[in-house]
Amino acid sequence: MPWQTQDFAATSGPTWPRESPLALGVRRILRKPSSRVAFFVLGVIVLVGLLAPLVAPYNPAAQPDIVGLKDLPPSLAHPFGTDPYSRDVLSRVIFGARVSLMIGVLATIVSLTVGVAYGAIAGYAGGVLDAVMMRVLDAFLSIPRLLLLIGVLVAWPRLSIGALVLFLGLTGWFGLSRIVRGQVLALKHAEFVTAAQALGASRRRILWRHLLPNLVSPIVVAATLGVAHVIVLEAGLSYLGIGVPQPLASWGNIIQDGADQVATLWWMSLFPGLFMVLTVMTLNILAEALSDAYERR
């Protein structure tokens, strides 16, 4: 019969591609003025860091005159002043943005990879395996992260940037894995998972194609907060002299260069500290806006 061959899509109206959870969250947070300002400020800082060789007026490691140009206050030639080694602080802050952001993002990616995998496997497997994995996680959580990092970095003081990123990432996934495990436990008995099992989908496919896409919202929020936390943590370690090695610039070791003369070399603490505070504040604002947007959804 003719009506049996009629194309249903032609009578059901136009179909539009579904918006991804990440794109939906970004679109919703940009509705708020505070989120737009935070997004703009963070974008400028990231862009300056990416274009550091083109934007910085001087070589951040150059020491042109260790006697005549050291400890100069802000001026037209050096808007952020110079440090005790005659290096331009503005150039070091700009290159420090690149290093600090790179470490924050890469360490967070490591944390996300390990934390999501660990929590998803524990939550979906359940039973004895889940209990053992959670007890191991409790043991990790009982170790203060900062003290662990200080102990490791003091024992190996000349670690490369890659090793520093790895250590920061491998000590930052514990909380995220608990969040992922809880979400997987709540979703693994949902109707869409039962339907996938009835259709013969493997456990790996159910976990990868059906459960993890529904965890985008908490993962994105945790990643945004994680980057901010790693930036502060790296700055603290570099301030103690066990983070980013000299002559590389990071916001933490720039502050450390003037730590013994804070009253007289105030610009050494003010400008890198201001950039760090702005970055962390904007990331926290965006994380809060993302959380609100996904909760409403």
C-alpha cells in the first residue's frame, strides 16, 4: 500500500543535530555577564601565553647588565621592573603564563585520564573489585598531596617539566575517581543501559559509548577546577624552589626571586601574583557557571 512506503522523516518535520553537552554548557555560561568577562580575561591570558615569543619585549632569560639594570622599579622601558639578575619581569611573567598554564592543563589531563578510568571501572564492575579499588583509593587519600609532592621533589630536585607534570597529574585524580564512580553506580542500572545489554552490547561498549558520555558535565567542571588547583600548587612548589627549574619562568619562581626583599622589590610579587589570581579566579567562575548550567539541564 502507498502509505506503507511513505517516508516518515518527510512528515515528521526537520531534524536538527543534537548539541553536545560541552557546547551546551559553553553556550549557557556565556549568557551571564560575569562568565563572559571571565571567559574574555582567561582567553587573553591564554593568548598572551601562546604568543609569548611575539608579545614579550625581551628574552626572559637574558641578563643584559647584572649591575646597572638589576632591581629596577617599573618604568616605560620595563613596565613590570627588573629582577635581581637584571631580567625583565614583564617578559618573564608572559613566558610564565605559558609554562604555568601548560603544566596546569597537561597535569589535569593526566589526572582526568587516570581518575575517570579508575572510577568508571570500579563503579561498573562492583562487588569485590569495587571494594578493593576503593580501599586502595582510601589509602591514597590518606596521604597529604602537598607533603607527598614536597618529599618527592626534594629527593629529586632537578626533575624535568615532563616529570613534574606527571607527578602533579598522578597525585590529583583521587577525588575525581570517587565522583565518577558514584555517577556510574547511579547510571549503570538505568533503562538505556539495560536496553544496550539486551541488544548484546559488550561491557566495554556500554561503559565507553553509553555511560561516559553522560559524565561529561562533572568531568568538565572537575577539569576546570583541577587546572586552577594545579596552577596554584605549581606556583607554591616553584616558590619553594622545587618546582619549575631556573632559568625557565613560572609565576611561582618569579615571586621566589624577590622573596627575600618583598618590601623593596614589591613588583616581583605583585605582577605574577596578579596574573595567577586572575587566572584562578576566572577558572573558578567558569567552573561554577558550568556547574549551574549542567544542573539546570
